[in-house]
Amino acid sequence: MTHRITVQPSGHSFEVEQGKTILSAALDAGINLPYGCRNGACGSCKGRVVSGEIEQGEFQERALSAKDQAAGYALFCCAQPLSDGVIECREVGAVRDIPVRTMPCRVELMERAAPDVMVLKLKLPAAERLQFLAGQYIDVLLKDGRRRSFSIANAPHNDEFLELHVRLMPGGFFTEHVFTKMKARDILRFTGPLGSFFLREDSKKPIVLVAGGTGFAPIKAIIEHALQEKTTRPLTLYWGAQVQEGLYMGVLAASWAAQHANFKYIPVLSGLSSDTEKYQDHEDQWTGRTGLVHDAVMLDFPDLSQHQVYVCGAPAMVDAAKRDFVTRCQLPEEEFFADSFTFSVDTVSV
């Protein structure tokens, strides 16, 4: 059995299957209600039940007082509907709606995705969740006061862990620690979410996404969010790397293309001089696209005047993409969204 919940004042509505909470169903439907812990402890998801019946579920009294309940308020992270209903709650529609927090986390999983790329999955304390928009990043806080910025690679609806893609930089203080000394169950602290790189969902324009290397991380989050929302907007991903190992989640990207008619994936290698040249020490031959990734985009999309473009990677790639897409492909400058990854052994490693 399902129940339909309508949110005021936005008028958005969504179905809640039996056994699911109002918050969980809203997030699955792409409706961003506020939350903090998702287990009745913080009160961030509190809103008023205008009509309909709910079962509140377990919660901590400090998050929802008896006075709150008498006034018709509920915690949507642990409330389940017993009928169709209407709730009153603000929606998170922009970065300004999400608080920046400083939190501890535990390294839950480390997986070498490529010789120079480590995927970290970070576990927050049991009573905590981090609300963020797909594409945002966190700052890992080091003991000496320095910070290292990493994009969140998972979409908000899949927030059991925070996923980071860490590229090894020779001489990088933090990245070398990740590859040589870090181990599961290590404790880190971070601040976030940060940044204004996220999917603009008020547009119906086709989307072109361009990733360079580990710039795939926030692009991955944006794509997973868009697919979770069942967007009908065409999505085209160009992922550039020097060699094929740099496309460290290419199988995942290809699976999106196989499963969704509105999604296309074009990998591009810049370390080859021809389609048949061998790369590095591998015996395989690359038969896909070669050259600069943003050049591949311009070849396929000489007119970007009716598109949105999301780009993440090294500053040189981002700058070239913006310049050429705007001046040569008629992309409106306000439809170009980007996040530049800056690598430094002394300041920031991403």
C-alpha cells in the first residue's frame, strides 16, 4: 500500500510505500526536505502535519517535544504515513539552505580503483547524516590546521557513506598518507558541505557533463542524482584521461548508458596519438576517441546554445572548456558550471 504526501508551500507530492519514512520517500523522489541525522535525534527534519495520519516512530525527546507534537509537528525522518496527507516543510533548493558542519568520520573502506586513485568510503557517527547537494565537496581537516578538499562522489539519496576519490600526488602530504599509511577505521574530521557546483534542476535543457581524471567524482554524484530522479533530460558524459586506467569507473559509466536511453558515455584518451596506438605497457589497443576531452565535445556539439554544461577537472581543462564552449559553440556563459581541481604539494590536494 502507498500513500501520497503533498508538501506545502511548494505543492510537490510523492508516493510513500509501506514501511518507508516520509523523508526517505521524499529524497527518493528528488524532493529535498531538510535533515541532519535521519534517526530522530537532531530535529532538522521537523515539520507540521497539516492533514492525514502518521506513525511517528522512535525519536529523542529533545528533537520533538510534547509541545511540538501537540502543535501538530513531526520528525519526517522517522514518521511513516498511515493515510494520504499534507505536510508543511521548507525544501532545500540551494546551497544557502544547507548548514555547513564540522564532523568526525571513520574510514570504512579503502579500494584502489587505479594505480593512482583510491576510493575512500567514510562513515559518519551513528546518529548523524550530512545533507548536501550532488556535486558539492568537503574539506578534510588535518592535525596541523591544513585542509584538503575532496568532492563527494555519491548522490545525496545514497548517504550511508561519503565517497571520496583521492588521486595520488607525488609529494602530496595527505595523498601520500592515504596511499601508504591510512587504514580502515582511521578517524578523520571534515567540514562541509561546501561549493556551488550542483545540478540546476529548474531547467529542462539537455546536459553535457565533462570530467577530467578524478573530476569524475562530483560528476558521478550529479549523474546518479539525476538518474535517481528519473530525469528525462538528455545526459551526455565525456570523461577524459591520459590512459585507459584513468577511466577507473568506466564500467559503471557504461552501465548507465546501457540502462538509460537518455544517457550517453563518451570516454576520451589524451595520451595517444592515434586510435590504434598502444598505451603505456598494456597489450590492449584503444579504439575509442582520442585527444583533448573538450575538443571531443565541440566536435559532437558545435552548437551548445540550448544546453547546460557541467565541467570538473584540472584548471587548464576547465578554463579551455569555458572559453571555447562560449566563444565557439555559443554556450550561454550562465549555463556553464564548473569546479576546478587544484593540485599542490604545499597547499591543497584533491
